[in-house]
Amino acid sequence: MNVFLSLVVLIAGLSSATVSVADTTLYHIVSQKELDTLTQDNVYSPLSIELEGYIHFSKLELIMDYANGPYLDREVLFLLQVTFSDDDEYLRWIGDNPDYYRGLDLSMVERKGEFTRDKNGLWVLPEIFQ
């Protein structure tokens, strides 16, 4: 293979790799009770869908503030990881806040981890996300 053709193949490979790297991995906190009661036909539709029209997602670095804030009183808590395509029409951002404007098909969940508590009763990030 000549040098020019090798360079074209390399650039094409990098371009396609860039597309998948550009996709956005986000996280959603959910209690076991919410998963059990708000999932029908493998689609999770929390109350926020009814009230606000979307599901709240977050970047990983913000998760612990949410877990130990509004979710502190939950008995069992999970973190769901979903990677969205950048052209997903249902994923919308307002500033740094990503929201998903439809029920979440649970087949989209790549990883699910259970939070544990530390000696002070605060949630600890699931080990698979550390």
C-alpha cells in the first residue's frame, strides 16, 4: 500500500473513531422502588416525565451531590449509565443540565451499580463507576 493510501485509511479510521467518542455518556440516579413501579414494557418513565416532560441526567462528577442531597433518604439507590448518540433528538441540554425527553428504554442502560453507604450514612459511588 502506498503512503498516500495508508494516510487516507488512517484518517478515515480516526474520523469514524471520533464520531463514537463524541457520543455523550450520562448518569441517572434511581431508587429500586422507582425502577420497580415506574417501568412498564422495559421502559422506565419516572414522575418527572409527567410533571416536567423529561428525565434528569447528569455528568458523573455531579452525581454524588445529587445522591447525598435529594436522594439521601432512599433505602436502595442505583446509578444507571447511558451513552447517548449526539444526534439523539430526545436528549437536550440547558446549560450543563442534560435532560431526556421520553421514557428510557432500559436496553439503553450500559451499566447499573448499587450505591453503598459510608460510616456516616452518606452514599458512596458504586464501585464499578470509580
